[in-house]
Amino acid sequence: MLTSVHEDNPVLFDVHRGQMTEAGTVYIGRLDNLTGVRKKRLRGGLWVGAEGMVYDLYDPVVHEIERDEIPADWRRICAVYFGFTNAFACLWLALDGDGRLYVYRQVYG
């Protein structure tokens, strides 16, 4: 695999001066304003998938934590989506004392 970055493009980066060109500053500035999968692909050069995703801002590094025992006094909720627009999903959630929801089980299909 050949890795390439924006700094490899002479239109965007002047390697002799070691800085972005005027065109590079404008273009990279626009890419820096992107979010989610588009930013990861177009700015970060990562091969990440968006096809079929409902929530393209979902990032396992940010949104997933290590499994832990859920305290017995936390409120439990079950949410079901029957799949009229997107796939069927059933989530089991726990609500902590600070109002944060934790998905601890899911069925998706």
C-alpha cells in the first residue's frame, strides 16, 4: 500500500519553504471544517466506511467503553425500532445518576 498525504501535493504544500501554499491553506481549511466520516476520509486519508450508516459521527474510540457491571439502582430502558427506514434495532439501556445512557445489549438486523 502506498501512503500519501496532502503535503505530498505540490499545489497544496511548498516542500522547499516547508509550508502550505495559498491554495493549500484554502483547501485544507475547508477540509478541517468537515465532520465525521467525510473528515476522516478527505482530511485524514483514512479508509472508513459511511455507506449505509445512519449516524456517520459514530466513533468507537469516543462512544464505546469497557464492559462493566451496571449498578442495580440504575433505571433500565428498552428501545425498539422496527425498521421502516433503516434496519431493525432493539437496544437495552441503563440510565446513570447524571442522565447518561449506556447501551448494554443490542439486537440489530
